[in-house]
Amino acid sequence: MIDEQHIWNILEDVKDPEVSVLSVVDLGIVRSVKILDDKIDIVITPTYSGCPAMDVINMDIRLKLIEKGFRNITIQQQLSPAWTTDWMSEEGKKKLKAFGIAPPNPKQQFCTSEMFQQEAVQCPRCNSWHTQLISQFASTACKSMYRCLDCKEAFDYFKCH
Amino acid sequence: MSTKNFIYALHLADNALILAQRNAEWTGHGPVLEQDIAVTNISLDLLGQARNFYQYATVLFNGFSDKQKEEVNQFIPRLWKEYHRELQEDDLAFLRDEHQYLNLLITELPRGDWAQAVLRQFFFSAFQFYLYQQLQNNTDQQLAAIAGKSIKEVTYHLRWSAEWVIRLGDGTEESNDRIKNALADQWSFTGELFMPHDYELIDVNTLRESWTKKIEDILSQAGLVLPKQTWMQSGGKAGKHTEHLGYLLAEMQYLQRAYPNSTW
């Protein structure tokens, strides 16, 4: 019998190809792991509809499990309930910040269609709240770009979703 | 699920795909790097939505009875029929002819200048926002799931495009001229959003009020007024398109038509 926790531990080693400090577990995109005899069923949920990393993540999970000797694997994508940054682990948020990306604020603070509603984002380098939005879309769809008005550095913010 | 759900999924997918393709034309041509990245990120979100809808459409189609397949035959690409395999998402995107596309006309209008691009995005995102709000409660659970997933992305698109409409309207004389021209050009394509068609699972007429309120609010902040003109273009939902769609498809579908079933 395969130990479910063992599989979760292996998944901790599968990194997001675009934010390499985060594992797929940190990101909160692994929705479930089910074991039936020697069969492993994994359900993942996409971050963004068009996230090009999803196919890579799918393959990376499969390769990692094969590497550990598991052969009978199915990976399914499930859209609902939709992924939210609230599912990102606290550990993941710390790793993001240490990597120089401001972690997402809690969702209830923001995420409306109203305009110019600026959210306070803390600079991951100097911890100043004195920051300014440069662009709502940055290097990937899941990030926006800010600048710190104190340390003058530009930084990515993993926006709430 | 009925054939109506299949056709509606195609319509929703086509809207997203065609605008994704138009926005992708900005790749490397945005006014500044950040906005180049923003508009192409929006394109990517829309492409993802389109894929979800197409994938669902293929699941429905492949599960249809022969009678149901016959009912939707007019939307199925001819080339695929020679492939003798199940229908796939790429077949729907890359092998259908112009008249089989059910996208709104506004999504296929040429790229235009930056004012045209942001205004179109604003009109469309506001529409998608109210549409998905309703669709996420639909009894078709997969369409509801895709809408629930996508509305978070659309919320960002709406904010971004609305901010640009205000920035241009409230900016320089040049930017004000351009957004005014865009408004005059595009307004007659907004009526189609709210003209119901028999395959729609949402009564789009009920979205008109919220949409108009949002548009008026942003336009007034931009120092612009709603055009008075009331005659509206239509046809996209029924597969009758402007001349622009053919050129778009010719470019987008070139590879799969020249080298059928090629992958890389």
C-alpha cells in the first residue's frame, strides 16, 4: 500500500517552472491525492486559465513520481472551485518573499472591479509599505509590478486572485 | 447535455480566441514594455478561457449520438471529417471556416491604435464580467466552472482597460482625439453583445443595464460621452462576419491547414 503522505512529500519537490522557489504544494494547486491499490490519482487546478506552466507542471509531477518508482499515475485538471491565492501555504509566502517577490495579500482586502483601488503592498526587500504600482501585469500573468519608493527597487508582486 | 450547450460553448470560445489573437498582434509593439506585457498577458488569459471552452465542446461532441452530431454538423470542420479520430480542441480552432465562427464582431475588428485596443478590451471585458457573473451559476456545471475560474482574470482586464480609457480621455489633446475616434468607430459594434441568439444559455438582454452603467461611469470619468448613434451592427453570432475575420483566420490557421495534424 502506498502511503499518501509519502506522495505529498514527493510533490514538495516538484517546483513551479516559473517561480522556482515554490513547490506545487506551496502554490496550493494540488487539490487531492488518492491512492487505490498501486494507482495514484492526483487532481490539480490551474492558477490562470492560460497558464502555460500547467502542461509542464503536469509532466513534472509525472516524471518525479516515475523517478521514485511509481508507474500507475493519473493526473486530472479540475477547474472548480477556482484556484485562489488564499490556498498558497504560509511556508510558500515566506519563500516568495525571501526570493524577492512580494507574496499575495489576503483576498478579502481587494479583488474588486473598482478602479484605482490601490492595495498596500510591502516591499520584499526593505519591508517598506511606501510602494507604488507600475503595471498590473508583469513577467507572468500571476504577478504585477511595483516599485519601492524607499529603497527604489522595482519588484514583482504575486497578485491576489 | 444538449446541442445548444455545444454551440454556446463554441460561441464563448470563439469570442475569447479571436480577441486573444488580435491582442497577440501587440506582441513586441506595445507603447511601452509594461503595457506590451499587459496586453499580451490578457491575450494569454483569453486563450486559456478559449481552450477550456473548446475542450468542453469536444467532450460534448464526442459523446453525442449520431442524430445530435448531425444537428451540429454545420459547425464541424470539413477537414476533420477525413481524420477519422475524435474531435480535438485544435480542430475547432484551426480548421473551421469563417462562417462557422460565432464570435462577436467587435472581437475581430483590426488591431487599430492603442486607443482602439484598450477601448475594445474595455467594452468586451465589461461584457464578459457581467456575463460570467451569471454563467457561473448556470446548471451546466462545466460552463459554470469555466466562468467562475475566468471571472477573476476578467476583473483584472476590466480594471486595466478602464484605467486606460480614462488615461487617454483625460490625457493630451492627441490621446483624447484618438479615444474619441475609437469610440465613434466601435460604438455600433456594441449592440450585438445584447442581441439574444437561440443557442445562448444566458439572456444577454438582462446584462445591458449593468454594462451601460459601467461604461457611462468610466466614460464620464474620462471626459467622454456615450455616442447618440443607435443603429447597430450584428451578424457575428450567426456566422456572418466582417471582411477582417478571414484575414485573421488565414494567418492563425495557416500551419494546421498547410501541414495537417502537425505538432511540435
